[in-house]
Amino acid sequence: MADEDFIVTPWDVEGVVDYDKLIERFGTEPITPELLKRIQKHTGRLHFMLRRDLFFTHRDLNWLLDEYEKGNPFYLYTGRGPSEKTHIGHLVPWIFTKWLQDKFGAEFIFQMTDDEKFLFKEDLSMEETKELAYDNALDVIALGFDPKKTQIIIDTENAKTLYNIALPIAKKITFSTVKASFGFENSANIGQIFYTSIQAAPAILKSVQQGKNIPCLIPHGVDQDPHFRVCRDVLPKLGYYKPASIQNKFIPSLLGPAGKMSASNPNSTIYVTDTPKQVKNKINKHAFSGGQPDIETHRKLGGNPDIDVSFQWLKILFEPIDKKLDEIELAYRNGDLLTGELKAILIEKVTKFLIHHQKEREKAKDKLEDFIVRD
Ligand code: TYM
């Protein structure tokens, strides 16, 4: 990080991310009020993740909506690199994708990149990443996607299909492009260098299968943009549309605003399989607070919800009702609500959310075969 204040790559997020700067760095478009109005015309009331600027940037959304309005519908594509249990940050783009599927009636491809995680994680075997792919798929299914419109592709289970699509893409990407886009050193293994063409493949999978170009929209966290920047350069050369994207900010680590949640520190996040006791302990012990050091000062000066992780988690994921969120924000700012009380609100919300999710996750075990595709 010597000459940069923050880093965002698909494999590494460091520092406090300045999202306006990131838009400039990556060359994406901000989501403007006009664009929000345009989306709203089709969806009715906007999802709170759009209203609250969590989805903040995009590529070619206006083009995608032009096509949609001309009667050329799009499909959705997103994914997961299964290197551990799913945490609540991963759910952000998936919950939003579910909303898009409901509103636009869109077909949906979900890619589980067990190959990627095998190549990038020193300590994981192929058996482990495949097992995690099946495990994480339960969390996708638990969110309620339409089985008739949703396919989950685990890369190693779809090697023939994906390899045949990835090869012509790979042929058009040079080593120097990959190095510049992802910051690889010469010590990178050659699987890592090839990998981006596999993540590009689902962006044209439906077009290949149906023998005609079909627009694709990829909702994802902003860290994945470098993959799609590369693939957007290549796909038109092969006669395909560039995929459009809509990109979210990160839900901050429990420990504070710097960086993404990390598997190496289980206290930095909450896993979807955590128990109520774990949730309570983690939030009470570790959630970074924007409150004052003692009650008297807090009552006088109030807390700062902008840096308070409990408040940010409510805003991003756990309190969809604007009025309730506004009340909490006001009470915290003016000192009526103490840090411990704010944490208690979050604990209750997260616990309720997880109890429901875990129930659906159990049920998903019987539905796996309705979603998983193999070639
Ligand atoms: P992965 O497994 O790192 O992350 C899965 C998705 O979650 C997003 N994400 C977050 N969003 C909000 N807050 C966070 N703290 C947070 N952490 C992660 C990621 O941006 C991602 O959208 N290579 C990919 C897998 C993949 C993929 C795709 C992702 C394959 N095809 C298409 C998006 C779209 C990966 O390892 O994601």
C-alpha cells in the first residue's frame, strides 16, 4: 500500500475505501438520481440498498434498460468463491439479486468458483473447495430464488461447458493485461493467470446456449469489477454483448471501517451459521462503536452513527424500514441511545434474521438438486 491510501482487488481489500475515488480508478459510472428514477419505473419502490446508496455504481445499466424496454430481457449472473462458510457480507449482492429476479422476472446463473479458491488459497484442497461450494449453495437457495429460473454452476462440475467458453476468451487476454488488472507478480501460479476467463464465461453462457445475444446484468461487490473490466474488453471482439453491472459497497468489518471482513479473523464478521450466543458475544465484544467513552459524555455529545459499525449494519442489511432507522439514528446522534442499547437492537435483528435463514438453509438441503447444474 506504499503509494496508495487503499487497495481493492478481487483478493485483497486494505485501508478505508474511498468509493468516489474508486469510481474514478475503476472507470465505472455513479448511480444518479435519474437512473434510480428509471429503475423505479420498472420496479416500483426501490430496494433499500438502492435508496441508501449501498449499490452506488454501475456499468451500462442505461443500455441494459434500453434493451429491456425494447423487449430484449436480460438474465442475472453473480457468484461466490467458496473458501469458507458464507458470511453476512456475501449475502448483500445475493439479497439484491433476488429482488431483481422478482421485479424483472429474470433468469439467473450463480457461479460457485471452487476452482478459483483452490488456486488462490494455499491451504485448501480441491475436495474442500467443492464441499464448501455445496455448503455455500444452501445459503443461496435459502434466500428464496425461483428454482425454475435459477441455476447454480459449480465450476469443477461444469468444466466441459465452462472450458469451451473460456478458451476463446483466454486467447484474447494477454499476460500483461492480467498482470496490470490484478497486480500479479511473477510468482503467481498459471492457474491464477487463466482464472479470469472462467469468471467471464457465465456472462455469455446463455448467449452461447441459445445461439443469440442475450443481455446480462451482474450484481456484485465492487472488488470484483477488475474481472468484468477485462471481460468487457474481450467479449465484443468475439461478437458478444458486454455484460452490464451494478456494484455494492462493502458491509464493514465488525472491528471497524478499514478493510473487508476476513476469514482469518472470525471476530471480524458474523457467519450465517453462527448461534445466537456467538452473535451476542461478537457484537457486544467486538463491534466498533461511534459512542463516547462514558455515559455522561455520550448523553452530552451524542454518538457518531457514520462510523458506528452496529448502526452501519442496521443501515445496510438489518433494518429495512426507513422510519425506524431514522429514529435510531436521531436518538444515537443526540445521546438518547447508548452504545449498549444500539448493540442490543442489532443483536435482536441479526438473531432473528439468522434463525430464519438457518431454517431455510436446512430446507434447502432437499432442494439442492433443483438448482445445481452439472455437465
Ligand atoms: P466472494 O466469494 O469473495 O464474494 C461473494 C460476493 O460477495 C461480495 N462481498 C461483499 N459484499 C458486501 N460486503 C462485504 N463485506 C463483502 N465481501 C464480499 C463480493 O463482492 C461478491 O460479489 N470471484 C468471486 C466469485 C464470483 C463472482 C462472480 C462474484 C464468480 N463469478 C460474478 C460476483 C459476480 C468471489 O470470490 O466472490
